[in-house]
Amino acid sequence: MRVRRVAVDDMGRVQVSSTKPVMSLARNLTIRLPDWMFAELDLQSARRTDEERMTLAIEVARRNTEHGGGPFGAIVVEAETGSIVGLGSNLVVGHACSLLHAEIVAILMAQAGLQTYTLAGGNYELVTSSAPCVQCLGAVYWSGLRRMVCGAPLEAAEAAGFDEGPRSDDWKEQLARRGVSVTEGVLAERATDVLLDYARGGGILYNARVRA
């Protein structure tokens, strides 16, 4: 929007000037899970084992690519019962927001559903189809989760073309000292296939320094 300024000089003449366009600032951000998740996935059955939970996370990732999204999926479950309390796929491109990785979305939805800013009041676990990037690694700690289960290794995401950012070599030990245990490699081959299929199909690599 271009703003016009109107003024009257000492001679009584009207002066009209035009300023540079003013950017319209967003007042809110609405995050909506895709309808296909609720139409195509079984979200009511409890997932008792790591393998059952990872199967769903991988299915979310796979179907997300089929619906035009990125190759990542994540769920938050209640550890003892296996009930799903949060669900997320990569929504970066569709929502025009670089922060909306699958893990972030799953944590957001879990906290929204439980109406709490921290998951530390219960025993909740994040199950993610791929080892987390540097952003999601921080979110795992701040969210109050007790455990994280990963599928594909970091190297698989990088082989697919994603820049997962810098992290310390002892990141698992760092999380463990803060009360978050990590299990890696659950159904890793199946999870890796989703990433590599996405890359082979020419999927968008929405890295930090890549122009849209």
C-alpha cells in the first residue's frame, strides 16, 4: 500500500507527496492440519510399541509427499497408553512458514489439545520419521517431552538434499542430562525410503538459503 501525504505550503498551495509502500504486517497465523490426515489415517487406535508408533509417523510422511508436502512425519504419544495426542507433517511450503517442521507441528498440536505450554506434566514421547534438525532438536527440549524416537538417520535427510543445521556431536547426551532419552534407528530403512523417493521425484528442498 502506498501512502500519500498532503500539506499546504506558505503560499497556500497544496503539496501532495507519495511515500514508499508500507508492508502489511500479519496479525495472526492459523495452523491447520490437512484434512487428509483425518480421512486417511487411523488416529484412534493405541500404538503400544515403538515400531507401531514409527509406522504411523512414516505413513504420515509418505502421504504428506503424495499430497504435495515435505517427506517428514511425527506424532506425540502418551507413553503408557500409546494414545496419540499430537500429529504433524511438514507444512513449510503450504503455510509459507519455515518453522512448521513435522516435529514442531506435532508438539504444537499436542500442547494445544492438552491446553498446556509444556508437556512435562505427563509422560509424552515424540516419534519422528527422521532425526531432528537443529530447530526441532531445541524444540524437543523446550516442549517438556520425556523421550524421542527417531527413524531415518540425519545422514539420510542430508543425502536427500536437506541442510539439517549444526549440532554438537554429543546432542543425545545433552538431552539425556536434561531428562530426554533418545532412541534411534526404528524402522530406519523404511523411513529413509520416503526421503530418497522424495528427492528422486524432484521434491522442493526448502533449505534456509534456498530462494523460494
